[in-house]
Amino acid sequence: MTETYADFHRRSLTERDAFWAEQAQRVDWQTPPQQICDASKPPFARWFVGGTTNLCHNAVDRHAASRPADRALIWVSTEVGQERVYSFAELQAEVEAMAAILSAQGVSQGDRVLIYLPMIPEAAFAMLACARIGAIHSVVFGGFASVSLASRIDDATPRLVISADAGSRAGKRLAYKPLLDEAITLAAHKPARVLMVDRGLAAFERVAGRDLDYAELRQRHWGQPVPCAWLESNTPSYTLYTSGTTGTPKGVQRDVGGYAVALATSMDWIFGGKPGETYFSTSDIGWVVGHSYIVYGPLIHGMATLMYEGTPVNPDAAVWWSLVEKYRVTVMFSAPTAVRVLKKHDPALLKRHDLSSLRALFLAGEPLDEPTGRWIAEALGVPIIDNYWQTETGWPLLTVAHHIPGVEAVPTRFGSPGMPMYGYDVKLLDENSGAELAEPNQKGVLVIEHPLPPGALQTVWGDDARFVSTYWQSVPGHARRPVYSTFDWGLRDAQGYTFILGRTDDVINVAGHRLGTREIEECISGHPGVAEVAVVGVADQLKGQVALAFAVPRELPATSEAALALEGQIMKRVDEQLGAVARPSRVLFVGLLPKTRSGKLLRRALQAVAEGRDPGDLTTLDDPTALAQVKTLLHK
Ligand code: AMP
């Protein structure tokens, strides 16, 4: 007998503990949990209390013991023309060697290790080695520049940093070491050690007494056994920084046991992967998708994971499909931006390879527009599964799960990621009153009722108060239970499909990367020639959104050459401090910015004008000439 998805979802909430107790059996516990969910101190939640387990054991050791020769990690780099395949036994040996190095350098349980690496196997070894010994890893995206890196070093206060000489993108080498050295100079906290992976791509200076050579230490510690530390389920496993409304990024903190159970369940029920098969996520380890679905999820599930360093169009736009064919990929995960890039190339490239192994393509990170969804669905001939989630949730919140035994599959619908996943008590609330919007087709704030399911963030690293005030106190007056705000607008249709209508805060989404406009504004206003600045996200055909800056210069540039020069300097500053993803597409110089009489910047009006839309209610606008100026500039 089959159950409807709605009934199944309801059961996951009303019979919460029984539901998750069953899922907990997907992972190995050294001591079984004594309590499934401790929700007694809202808005916090603790999952699988008293149980002890280890992410590395579940991802590596247990498979290495039962099927050592099976593929675990496949690494392909079209940047340096290399491929390496590690079996579970080989992966275990690498992870143990890395763990031995860390331990020998005094890294112990609870210490932070910051990982600033490109997409190389050592990045996965490093994450898993930390998990093995109970050190807390904090991966910082390799494209981030020194100032961003420095703020993360100061927040995480790592004992050790793991980095490499260089990354590479589209054939262009990006030297990491100078960026790291600069970040350590800028940071107040000084990590005791820097472990360097030398790829032979860029020569670098070594700081005596601080910098260590990975190849040399790997050889020294090779074969040294390092047992997995059995950790209470709620021990922090990692932090991952993400942007919000303020300039300072938040360290999203995850646990051990809840994360393992949530990922194992999603690999089976949402992704429909099978142990022994190959999973290919095109993301980067610097993002949450890389954590959940390049490293931990597939490995915990006993799948081989394909880690790819390169762009989707090098050597040509068929490179991903050649990998699907070669490694018989069954489940693939990417982002709409990447598909939009492929769409600009010859569709015949999608027919060149045997894609018969592929069962589905999952897309997440930003809205999937219908033309892009339809194009890739027709080209691949497999289901395209939109899924919506956040760094904070760790795994999909809205999608259509097709692989739950005994449960009716919900059909996909273009434009909507789908329905709330099991374990998530999702509501739409009125922004002002906090009342639940029970009728369909009403726009409201998408929230999750306490407790968040296993796998979601525990807190903001080192700042419980910020966790509570940021996420749980932003929607007023909802009496029943505390609610977590996603900061996304949503709408539910009569069939229960949820549509995402954009952010409620000042976060923009550039090619699936989440950026706080405040961070970019802080960087630009640090330029001596800039008096004031507003940054907004505007729609872009390829990247979804791009940043656009409106700056009030200290002196208006006298000529267009002078304006161009100032714009160039500002862009360079953003590149250097935050990285190229954050660079505004244009910097427009204005005499004043549109503000309310109380001095609040009217970002939404700016954004509307920049996108050619009606700016809406402007009764609070202090000086109407400000917006008129912006319009003139945009149409020049
Ligand atoms: P991040 O934490 O970087 O993964 O960004 C999360 C944000 O990206 C969400 O709050 C949404 O605004 C957006 N997002 C992620 N997935 C989707 C999706 N499938 N459809 C629409 N927006 C999405």
C-alpha cells in the first residue's frame, strides 16, 4: 500500500522521534543515542543525544573494512590535466596520514583547522582527517581574497591552516600563498602552523617555524594508525561561513550525529543513489553543497564521489558528460548558472557521450528558470530535480523526493523546487503580523518551526545570541512555537508546491554564490575617493544576479576617463579584498543616494530602477532628484 507524500511528511513531524530513530540506523554508532531529540531549550535542538559516532568512520572506515577496493574518490582536473582514483582503503590511508600530521602538530579535539585549498583530493583528506580526530574544520572558498580570509581566521581562531601554492581556473593560476600570508598579517589571531600542499604551480615563500611541507610530513607519518575519535552526537564537526545582512559573515556550526543521519537519509530518499555507484557534484568544497554532497553524503552512503577541478567548458562544453560516461555517473548535482553557461554552446555536445548511466540531475543554489530547466531536461532526457536549501539547513528543504519506499512520488513542476521535505515543519507567515498564511497563492516569509531537523545548523559559531536574534526573532508575533526565518519569500499553490520569490534581506545570489551587499559596500566605502555607496543585486541572464554599485564620490570625476579610472580602482579593491565573485558589474557615480527622510537607504527602489521596474511607493523618499539621477545614468 502506498502512502501519500503529504501523509508521510505529516508523520515525520507528528511521530518525530520514532521517524528519526529509524533513520539513525543508517549510520554506525559506538554508543547508541539515549534520546532522539532534545527540544527542551528552544530555539536550540540537540539530536541523538548521548550517542557517539564519527563522520570519518561512517564515510570511510566502515566501507574500507567491507569493500576496500571499491572506488571512493575520483579526482579529475582539466586545469592540470590529471586524474586520480582512490579506493576506500587508499582513501583511509590518506586520511589517516593527514590525521597523523595534524595530531603531531598538536591539533586535538575541538581545535579549529582552517582549510584554504583548491579542488584537490587533499581538501577531502583534510576535512575527513579533522572529522576523524574531532577537530573542527572551517573551509574557506579558494576564490576568497585576503580580507575575507582574515575575518574568517579571526572568527574561527584556527590552530593550523591547510593551504596550497595555487589554484587554477580556466587555465589561469591563482597563487594562494601570498593571499594567505597577507590574511595572516591582517588577522589579529595568528595560526601556529600552516601546512602547505605544493602542487608545483607557483613558487612561494616559506615562513620558518610556521610553514610545513605536506609531502614530507605525509611520508613521515604514512602507515601510522590514527583511530576515529568517538564523539557525542552534538559535538561540533565544522563551521562554514555564510553571508547575511551585516558585514560580518556568520559561522554556521554543524554537529556530528544529526548531520550523518540527515545526509545518509537524503542520499537514499532524495537523491536515490546506491552504494557502489558514482555521484558527481560540480560544486566546490568551499560551499555547503561541497561539504554535504561532494565529501560527506556520497561517502557515508558508500558511493564513489567525483571531485572536479575545472570549468564546465574546458576543453569543451562536453567535459562533464565525458566524465558521466567514463565513470558511469548515476546521480549528478549542479547549479542553474552552470546549465545556463552550457546552453550557450552547441546542443550536439550533449549527444556526444553515452549518458545511459545517468538517472537524474539535481539543481540548487538559485532559482531555476523554466527555459533553462526545460532545455536541460530535453537535452538529457532524465528528470531535472530543483531543490531549495541553504548553508544553514545542510540538506534540501524543498524538493520532490522520488525514492521513499511506499510513498507516492510527487511530480516535478517547473518554477517550483517542490514541497517541504520530511522533518521540516515549513510555514509561510505574514511579514508584519507573523500570522500563518493558510490560503494558497499568498506571498509570505518562508519559515521553519522549531525544532530544525537533524543536519541543520546548531548555532552560529561562538555566538548563540546572534543565532537566536538573527534567525529566530526576525518574524514577529508567531505565538505557537519559535520559527526560523529562511529570509526568503515564498508562495504555496493549491497543490502544495512552494515557489521561491527572492530574499527578504540584503543578500544577493551571483551564480549560486551568496553575497551580502553590506560586505561589498563596506569594502567599497573603504576607498579614499568614495563618500558613500549602495550595492544592489540586479537580474542577469547568465549569473542570475550581479552586483551593481552606486557610489557617491568625494569629488565627482571631471571627465569620463577619470570616472573609468575610479571605477577600475574600486573593482580592483573588491577583487583583492573579497574576490572576483563580489566584483560589481558596474560602478555608477551619483551626487546623492535615494534615502528615506529617516536616512534609510532605499535599496529596493534602486534595484527596481536598475531592472527597469516600477520602484513602487516613494512617499518616504527624501529627495526625488536622487532617483531621477540614477535613472539618467542607467539609460546613458
Ligand atoms: P546558500 O546558503 O549559499 O546555499 O544560499 C541559500 C539561498 O540561495 C536561499 O536562501 C535562496 O535564496 C537561494 N536558493 C537556494 N536554492 C534555491 C532554489 N532551488 N530556488 C530558489 N532559490 C534558491
